Amino acid sequence: MEMTPTPAVRDAARDLDAEGVAAVTRLVRSLPARPRLLGLGEALHDERPIHELRNEIFRELVEHEGYRAFAIESDCVAGLVVDEYVRTGAGSLDDVMRTGFSHGFWDREATRDLLRWMRAYNEGRPDEDRLRFFGFDAPLEMMSAASPRHTLLALHDYLTAAAVPVPCSRDTLERLLGPDERWTDEAAAMDPSRSVGGSPDVAELRLLADDLVPLLTVHAPHLLRAASREEWERAHLYARTATGLLRYHTIMADPSPERVVRMLGLRDAMMADNLEAIAQHGPALVFAHNRHLQREKSTWQLADLALEWWSAGAITSARLGTGYAFLASALGAVRHQGLGDPDPGTVEGVLAALPGERHVVDSRLLAAAVKDLAPARRTDVAANHGYFPLDPAHLGETDGIVFVRNVRER
């Protein structure tokens, strides 16, 4: 049974269908400072209505707030193909969707729609005014991690092309890397003994990579004269990705109980490093699961493991301060994914009592409005482990909430 929202709850919320997504920009303008990165959380992966709302918000931010970049929870290296397409039109959209994404984003029609719009917006505009696209996740999937071959060799090639003295030959790196199959064995996700990360080859590669990376700074004046700043920034992307992948594979080979939480923490740290680089091209909208963008610690009960680590959003917020803002998303009923109407005594239940279907909510006003109600955390989510309910204790750590009352399958 729904509750009648209090006046204070109603005052905290704006109806997006009645006021339009401009209500989101008004909330962003009310923040203490203009963010360089605005995180928009995804409460549950693979819901097209949420992706379509994301597209609406991004168009509003571009057209009225001067946003010039979009970043998504997808492979940062593969995303270079997408960025080239939206900026220059290189390649076909079908090919870009197939090769430019990880985590299944290639199969999401709303993401295709977004790229079409970004490409059309950029047509005929000067380079400095064109929209940019970034993946900010590491080249990792749930059960595998990529080989560092592409990024490590690309870094080496960049340095040698500029005649920078390097501590090893390309042939040495190729020999130590070996075939990619040894890196991408999915069995290693569950069995540390199957991981290449504990081999002497990987230990040697980590030392060589650590010697290559500082050369980008040591020789920066020469490198920035020899080639473009864009190429130099791309080399930094290759550098942090190669070293991150080498660390990740080393952790995969660790048989200790801390192995899983170290892997989770490193992934979010790699995301945060990419976000800090993307902030230089902001203001940017960042789209990812709430768990990656939130400011509080992430927690996950995995079998008998109680896991706790800092998210990319928490790290980025610590680094950028008011330069980072975060809008979490929350859902009411998603019946095709096993989520029914939320209990009225939860935060989602309080929001579901609002008239209308889609709202943006000032979470600090909401936290004050529900303080006396003492809402509980939603517990009817066992059927869907991808939805993490809003935590009443941490409402004030978000800058806003985008709430959709009923998410219908399309």
C-alpha cells in the first residue's frame, strides 16, 4: 500500500515528464560548484528506458550546459574507435558498435541512438567544439582480463617512433608476452593456478613497463613537439592500462582470500584514473552502475565473502572535490527482472508514492524529509542481484536521485 508523500518529500522532487529533463540541469546548477564530471548511476544494467533517459539528459547538458564529453562503463581502449567515429565519422556505425564496446553495450539500441546523435551534432563543427566519447572501464570482463599486448606494444611503439631511448626491444616484449590465450583463460577467474600472473615472464614485464611509463613525463617536451597532444594523452592511456592489466593478472594468480576484493578494488582504481584524465575534457557526463559511481564504500556479499572496497566515484570525489557530482538512479517496479513494487517503508517506496513516473530528487532535501520516517533499506531484491537498493544512511552522499517508478520491458 502506497503512502501519501509528505510536503517535504514533494518539495525535494521534480517531475521529469511534467518539467522535462531541464529539471536535472536546474539541480546541477544548484550545486556548490560546476562539476567537471557528472556521474549518472545506472541502478540496473540493460534497461532501455533508463538508457533513453540518459540520452535525454546528455542532450540537455550539451545544448544548455556546455557539456562536451560522454563516458561510459566500457573498455577504455575499445572506446577509442567510438570516439573517432563520433568526431570524424570514420567507419560504419555497425562496425563501431561491434568493436568499440565491452560488457554488452554493443547490443543496446539506445547506445546506438546516442552515437547517431553525437555524430550528427559534430557534423560541420570545429574540432574544439566537437563532442568526445570515452570508455572508462578497464579491458576486463566478469570472467576474463585482456592481454596487455596491445597497450604495452602501443606504448613502446609511440616512444620508439619519437626516438626516445627505451630499456628493451619490441622483440623482448613480444617474447615475454607470448600467445594471448595464456592471458585470457576464463578458468583463471576461479582458479588462481590457471592465471599467467604468477609467472616470471609477468614479473619481468611489470618491471619493464614500470621503466617505460615514466618516459612519457621525462621526455614530455620532446614528445609534445614530435607529435600531437592527443597522441601523447593516448600513450598515457596505453601506459596506465598496460600496467593496470599486469597488476590485475598478478592478483588473479594470488590464492589468498583477499584476491577477489583486490581485483574489485583495482578495477575501480583503474576506472578512477581514466576518469581523472577524462575530466580534462569536461564537463562530461559519466554513465555507469551506481556501485561504480557512489561516494560511499561498495559492499558485496559473495557466497561467504563479505567484500568491501572504494568505488571509482569515491576515489574520483576524493581527488576532484566539488569537481565531481553524482546522481544515483533508483527504480520502483521492474517486473520482468523480478522486482515488484517496493515496500512503502523504504526510500524507493517513499518515492514511488509520488505522482508521475519519472523524477529527479534533491537527495539532501530528501534525506532531511525522511529522517523522521526512518525508512528501511529495500529487501525484496533477492530475485535480482544486480540491483542494490538505496541506503537511507547514505542519501546525503549523493547530489541527486533519478527515480523511475515503473520500468516496463521493451
